[in-house]
Amino acid sequence: MNAVSDPMLDPLHLTISEIFSGALAACDIPSAFDRRFQFEGNVLKRLLPDGSGPDEINLAAFRRVFVIALGKAAGPMLDVLLSRMKRRKGLRGICCSKFGPTKRNWRFRYFLGGHPLPNEDSFAAARAALALLRKAKKDTIVFFLISGGGSAMFDLPLDPSISLEDTQKFHEVLLASGAPIQEINTLRKHFSAVKGGRLAMAAPDATKVNLLVPDVPLRSLDALSSGPTSPDHTTVLEVREILFKYGIAEKLPPTVRAFLERPDLPESPGNKGWLPPFLNRAARGAGQFRRMTSANSMDGENKAFRDSVFEILLSGHDLVENARLLAQKAGYFVAVDNSCDDWDYADAAQYLLSRFHELRAIHPRFCLISGGEVTVTLDRAPGAGGRNQQFALACALDLAKYPGQTLTILSAGSDGIDGNTQNAGAIVDPTTVSRARAFGFNPEESLHAFNACPLFTALGDAVVTGPTGHNLRDLRLFLAQMD
């Protein structure tokens, strides 16, 4: 039971929790797969044509079927594919996730990759995937099942002399830099042997089907798990600019800095001239099922991406839309504002709170919904917390100005994990700050020390879901009920 001093807030806490959990539950991977695909025997058929004609792939035309599943939703994605696909001859694969499988298939090797920092299994999974893909020929079809979190849990330095310890420090520096995810992943792509299209490069002749559950903006699909199978549009010049812009270089281990500052640092795969049209097409939204081609698709490294197919199964847009429907059903006037994606958490909090207070003055039963992620720049060793609890605590300091009003805010991650904690996020209201002080906490100090988790845990206001099998970015909900 939450330690809520005002009983009028109890129903609002319950409602906001139900909207979040309900929106997450509605993002069901098996249902999303079945809305888009159907196996008829060995033929994979697309069920949502967009005017370009039905697409289908006959698995009987291939001697071998490889599956590479990576990311926080790797297990559920693999389970649904295997449950729908009847073909077993020539089937082999790799599954790398933060969570162990609910059931094992002897045709697959399973790895528990690290997150938010890579571990030994991260390296082992990447090596195993590369070794398997190098066996792929023209008679092979490869299913890549890619979800968020793969940037850490599936990695291997392009320079084999760089150690796991130095790779972990590299990831740690990037996460604390305050850079948006697209820029962080620009560095990851040029550092890694399996990112920025290099995983696809390992099987240049194979037909490839990519099923995606992105935790990145749809306009930046090549940032999902740092784009292991997507041709990359970022450049070495951008690497240099990002290292300088955020003062990253001097914080890196010497081996990593020397590699990234090499004058001959390799470009990531992809003909930079033809990438934007593909990325624009892919970013039109979920349900895209397209074959990538280019005028030069047979030339050099672009051959690896020829005839690749990409399909978005679920995204953060689905999470936001489900929340909107649930809030409307509960009788709230709803506004959606995703414009602060990748903003600093404090700036995002200030902006969304301003919109919330403005609109709730007009609509007594009001819900503001915001999807995407905010950033936190660490200038010291953090305590226990994450971007959602940090955002929520910043909002709590604002809500303290409105005692007696029925206002509640929730910020939580769809994967069930916030930063270095087991909380998904937190719920705050106008009593949060006073209750925290009564429990001996200084909310301003907790915010300054990036140490919000102990405060919310003590108050009983942490959002705890456990592993969700998803990674559809974060959801922020603002509720006002003044009637």
C-alpha cells in the first residue's frame, strides 16, 4: 500500500497504474505477429498489403534457415516465430537476451547478455552469431529478430585487442555523456564488429528478414540495437564531431580512444548516398514490409543488404495509442505530446508540466501522455536510479506547489527496468515531497545525487513490473481529476 497521506489520491494512483499496465499488456508480440504475417505451410505471407502487392517468401526454396534473436524481447519474438513456423530442417540459431528462455530449443544457442553494460556472454553471442552467419550462402534465409537493449547485450569490438573491461567502460562513458541515443549509437556502430550493418555483412549472399520491436524513434530505425543489419548513414566525420562535442574522448580507456581516433577508422557499411530514401520509407510506421534495393545493390558492401526485408512488429507508438484509448475509456480528455523525445530530463519535465497545468485548467478530467525517452547527464557517480525516477522526482518538486489538488504523474520504462534498479519508474503526487521529508529524505539532494530509487521505494511509490519482455521506450502519464 502506498504511503499516501491524502486518501483522495488513492483512486488516481490506481487509475494511472492501470493505464500504464493495461497499455503495456495490449502490446502483445504474438498478436502483433499474427496481424502482419501468416504461415501457409512453408510460405510466409504478408497480411497488411499497402498497395504495392502481397509479399511472400517460400521457405521451401532454402536449404537452411538461420535465426538470430537479440535484445530484451528476443525470447518472446523467437518463441512466436518458432510456434508459427513449421519448417525445422536446416534450422539453427542464436538467442541473446538479458533474460533466460522460458523453454529451450536444441537447435539454438542461448546467451545472457549484459545490460546496460556488456558482459562475457555479450561477446560470446556476437562471436557465435558471426560464425553461424559466415556459413550462410544463397540457399540460406536468415531471420533477424531485433529489439531494444541489443547495443549492450550483443557486442564485440572491431579491434580484437580491446578488452571486455575497456568495452564496458566505453559503454559506461556513453551512457553518462548526455548525448541522445542516435549520437551514442553512431559511436557504437563504428566501434563494433556486429553493429552498423556488419552483422548483415557476415552473410552477404543470404536472404534476410528483419522483424523489429524498436525502442528508438521510427525515423531512426538504424539506431535500434545500433543497427546490426541496417546499412548505416553515419560517418567517421560524425564520430569525430561527437567525441569533441560531449568531451567523450578524454574519458575513454586509452585502447578505445586510440581506436576511435585512428586516421584510418573504417567507415560503417552502406552506400551513404542512397540510404535516406530507405530510412524515410521504413520510418513511415509499423507494418512496413519492404524489400531494400538500390541501383548499386550489387556493388561492394551493398550486396549484403540486397533483398533484405524489414517489418516493425510493435513500437512506442503502439504503447502510447493503447494508453490513449484506456485513458479515454476512463473518462479523461487526452492530449498526446511526444515532442520532448531525447530531451534532458529537467527540460522535458519543465515543458510537460507547463503543458499539463495549462490544459488541466481547461479540462477538469485531463490526461497528458508522452512517449519516448529523456536523457540524464551524469557529472558524478550515480546512486540508485534511472531516467524515469529522475524525471518523476523533478515533477514531484513541482507538484508540491499544489497541495490538496488531485494530480498524479507516472514515468516508467516499458522493459520494467529503470537505470541501475529493478524499478520500472515511479508515481508522484502533491504529497510526495512532504512524505519523503517525513521519511527522512531530502528530495533535492536525492535528485542532485541521481539517487531517487531509495526515496520512491520507501514511499511505496515505485513502479515495479518485473521483466516485461518488451522494450518500447518509456511512457509518461499526467492525470488531473478536479471534479
